[in-house]
Amino acid sequence: MTIAGVNSVLGPVYPPTVARPATVASATDVAQQVQQAKELMLRTLEFAFYKQQDMNLKLVRIAGELFQGKNLDVTV
């Protein structure tokens, strides 16, 4: 890198960049990665739906007990 004065004709000189080696992914590798990503997303969504359904059931039970005036055991 060169340090030049304020009114210098030379602009900043940067070190040359090193080119990264090109990697070639085959179409089958890409398709397999896409399929794995779809399966993982589906599993994640199924788990989230399962947990949401569980929370909804708990909230309905608590609301029903509150409506009936029962003493709540929230730890269950």
C-alpha cells in the first residue's frame, strides 16, 4: 500500500485480491440439499404446530376452570 500526499497524482493502491477456488456443485447435490431443507422445514413446522395445539388446550382448560370458579393448579 502506498501513502501519498494530499495533492498526489497517485490514488490509493490496494493489495491484489486472492481469487477463491471455484467449486462446482452438481445438480444432484443441489437437489438433495433442497430436499433435505424441505424435510427439515416440514419437521420444524409440525413441531411448532404440535406445541401451539398443546398450549391452546392448556389455555382452554384454564379458561374453563376460571369460568367455573375452580381453584387452579397452573403447574399441570
